[in-house]
Amino acid sequence: MSSQPRYIAIAQRKQAELAAAIPPEWRLPDHAIPEGMLSVAESITEGPKKYGRVSVMEIPRTCGLLSAKELDITENYDIRGLVAEMSEGRFKAEEVVRGFCKRAAIAHQLTRCLTEPLFHRALKRAQELDAHLQRTGTPVGPLHGLPISVKDTFNVQGVDSSIGLSALAFKAAKENAPLVDLLESLGAVIIAKTNIPQTLATLDSCNHLFGRTLNPLNRQWTAGGSTGGEGALIAMRGSMVGFGTDIGGSIRVPAMCQGIYGFKPSLGRVPFGGQMNGQIEGKGRIGLQAVAGPLARSVADIDAIMAEIVPRAELFGEDGIPGSWSSHPVPRSLSPPRGFTIGVLKTDGLVTPLPPITRILDEVAQTLRHTPGVEVVELPVPSVLPKCQALAGRLMGVDDGSHMLNLIESMDEELTPWLQGRMKRGKDLTIPQLAGLQAQRAEVEKEMLKMWTLSNGSSKTRRVDAIICPVAPHPVPQLDRYNAVGYTSTFVLLDYPAGVVPVRPFADSDLETGRDMDAPVLGSWDKANRQLWNEKTTDRRVYLGSPLSVQVVTPKQHDYELLQAMEVVDRAVQGRVGSISAKL
């Protein structure tokens, strides 16, 4: 009898299965992989110094595995442009899907971003799309041949949704998630599923089955979570668009960490059902409900994908709602809507942003002030805003956590180091306690309406169309050092759509060497956040070159308005500082 924990053998089998899914001719030679790529087990326990300050962004271009045409296909098109090339017969879907599958395989060997490579079935589907186009002269749908990836939580028929837990490995899903069905009905091709953290409850994507996903911009920085595998894959152009989920920031945090765009919609805009999350069935309906949404490399790509999903969400998902979206791409000459008002919310009142975060927000606000048609106003911190993080946290944890812990313990699996001491069995909330939390939530929602509206006697008018605020109160940190989630979880609690727009890299001028923060410490979260800036505990130079982003937020169900606001912000900052992707 072996004395090793049961999960180890299962993890070894799973990793062998993953490796076998990558064709030998798509494998990088050893010399092309930077030194310090640790084993799966070591990747969980070893710190950022073991990886070194390494970017792997250029390796797909220089490794020789991708042909000139495959580089062109994977780098020089947006969604609408690439679909047009396939729909009009200039590219075959098979060659497009093959190019992205190869690039995804390369990205995985450098970052551990994949859990389930679906390359064989993706290529087979692409061949079917080509045959249909040749036979009928018409594409299968508006996303004909588009390579798409999804977070490991989404069920794909015949494929595991193990979510990094050995207890769920080798238990293939019996049917697709509604979102997968919707995407495939539109002609899209699912090429892979992507990595997540153990328990889905940390902001660094790390588990015993697949190891730790690394940030391709700098392997010392976190890739974020819980949609970290998607973030790394999209950043490396291994997929055209990826879908994740967000309850505490799991779309927006990886977008921030990798300098890409993330879009957390309102409830019902994107079908959410058909996922594995390791929780008791129906928990989201009584606590805090997560949403699904895209990560992409441009606002235009978010627009292209949401324009097809939102009008069809009610037809595919039991949780979908009726909706419409602009049927035309946002023109590059578009000016902001007349009288478009953007509010600047500098803090949540609970955790004071570190100086570079305040600076980037001020820079964006100043740029917007010079944008025709935009009015910028400073917003005071709503009195209830500091309460939102704790309230969201309590609604995430309405049960005692036993279901997840039972899965983990059933295979003698250990908690990852960050979770040890942080995750333990709790106590179920009673119905009166849960009702009390939801009553508090209602009061917060009511109070927060004042941020958006002006009252004129018995009538009300819109005061603010969108706000900009930090994604996090700190820059992209090293592995396992992401701190406060209130800046993202708050907008799940309120069901406000929220997106991430990258602005520029962290520069020498952002270091403020020798200068400490002098504002009073607001509490334990604020104290922990300052450790990421304290020169006794952090070498600030670790942030050099990391992407600095802002969060854009609109009122509940104003999802298309969020896209417009992101476009306004993006054009303003791109016009001033150039493309973030060109600088990272």
C-alpha cells in the first residue's frame, strides 16, 4: 500500500492526459522555455524569486512553431475582421483554429494556463464549418470559426470540469453549459478550458491538479484569479476571446493583472448555468450570485461578442433575461454622447489606494476632462460604500463551507499554502440571519442610488452616466500577495456592470522612492494593503512595467452603456499614451 495521499496519483494522471493532448510538433524545445519553470508541485509552494523577472510574451513569435500565416492570423485581426475572412472564404476555419490551438499550446507550456486542451475536437468542428460553407455558400453563424476558450468551470460534454480538485477529475460532463451551446450555435469553436485556483476562492490561480498559472508579462506577478488561466491565454493571443465568471472580481482581476480588457455584466446578460463550482446546488440563488462575462484584447472585441450573446441569452439559459445590443460596431469616429458625465470615485472608504493607483486615476480623469462631450465630476464616498466588502463576503459564505472541504479531504488533498489558515469550516446562516443580510443589501442598494441621480422634488434625473475607480487599491502584486477585493466585489453585490480598461505600464516616476503614505490607517485591510508599498516589506521596483488599469462602472442593467463608457475611456487614454499591449 502506498503511503502517499490519494490526490497525487490522480494529479499525475491528469497532467499526463493534458500533456498528451499537445501534439509533439507543437512542443517547445527545452531551450525555448526560460529557466525556473518549476514542476507542478513546486509551482504551488515556491515564491516569485524562483521564477525570476521574465516575460514570455515574445516567445510565440520567435520560437519557430508558428508559420508566418499563423502569426498573421493570431495577431492582426479583431473578432469581426477574422470572422469576415472566414465567412467570405479567404481563410479556412481549420487554418484559423489550428493557428490558435498551436498558440494556446505554446502559451500553456510557458504559463500553465490550460486545464483541458480541446484541440482535436476543435479542428474537427472547424473542418465541419468549412464543409458547410463550401456546400451552402453561407457561414454557420455570426461567429463562424471564431476560436474561443472558457474557464474550467463551464461544462463541455465529454470533458472534465474538475476545477482543480482531484475528487472531480475523470468525471466528464454529460452536457454542455448553456453558454457553450449558445457559442457553438453562433459558429464559434471552443478550443480549450483554462486554469483556476483551488476552491475558486483565491486571486492567484493555483491548484494541485494543474499547478500555478504564471503571468506571461512577468512570472513574478500574479496572473490573478479565479479566471487566471483565461487572462494568461488571452494576453498571449492563444484565443480570440475567453469567458470567465465573477463574484469577487474573478474577471476583472486577471484583466488588470495582464493588461487586457474584462467585462463583468449585470445578472442575466450572459447565461451562467451549467457550471461546476464545488458548492451546494443553488447556493448562488440565496447568497451572492456570480455572473459570466468575457475577457478580450479590445473594447471592440467585447462589443462583437456581447452583441451576439445578449439578445439570445433568454433563449439558452434559464437565468438569461431579455436584452438587446447595438447591431453595429462602435465607429472609431464616435464622439461621447452629449452631456456624458463620468464620476471619479477615488476610494471605497475602507482601503486607501496606494499612490500609483491614485495617480493613474487622476491621469485618466484629467484626460477625460479634455475630451469633447465629457463632463468629469468628483464623487464623495457614499456613506454605505465601506460596508459593501464585508456584506458581499458574508453573502458569499452563507453555508459552512463543508461541501467544498469534503471534496478536498475525500482525496487527502491539502489546501494550497495561501488557503491554509484562511479556509475552515464555519456555520450555516439561519434563515433570519440570511434575511437580515439581504435586508442590509437592499438598504445599501437604495442608498447607492443617490450616487447616480439628482432629485428635483418628486422627480429624479440621471446625474452620472458612469464612474471610474480603481480595480484594486494596489498595483499588480507578486504571487499570492493580492490584497483587497472590495473594489470588485462591491459591484457584484450591487449588480452594477463593471469593466477594466488598461492605461499604461508602471513607470520609474511611479516609484516615489523614499516617500511613505501619511494618511491615517483605516483598519486591518488598509494596513495589509500598505505592506505592498512599505519599502521595508516590499521592493517597489517589482511593479516596474506592470499594467496600470482603471475600472469603469455603470448602473444596474446599463451594460451597453458600460461598453460605451469603456470606449470613451479607452480612446481617451490610447490617444494620450498609446496602446498598452505595445508597451508590455
